[in-house]
Amino acid sequence: MAHVTLIGNLRQHTGGVMELDVDAASVRQLFTRLGERYPALAPHLQQGLAVAIDGQIYQDALLQEIGADSDVHILPQIAGG
């Protein structure tokens, strides 16, 4: 299972949980499983979030694969300028 860390204000939608293990093969599947477990979080997962998988940051990550032992961080999308 991938180890997932929620960064920023996302934990307010999980009852304070900011780290958990989730069995998911892709970011899309991860977001689906997180939304099922924490319904209040689901709408926020659809709003431009960045995802770091094993240290690599992805802005549009839904199709990115997640390894069984990956370290995944979900954070507010990084704005450029």
C-alpha cells in the first residue's frame, strides 16, 4: 500500500487524519478511494491539486501510476508566474 500524506488544509476534511496507507494503482484510483473514505474530502480532490509521488511533483496527475510502496503527498496546486 502507498503511504499518503495530506498537506495543508486537506486534513480538515478527514477529521484531522493527515497520513494513511491506501491501496491504489493510480492517482485517479487513490482519489476515488479517499473520497469514499472521506466524503467531505471528495469535492476538494477534484480541484487542482498537485501530487508528489516518490519525490516527483505532478500538476495533472490523475493517470500517474502509484507503486505499492510509493510515498505520495497531496498538496495545493503550485501556481507559476
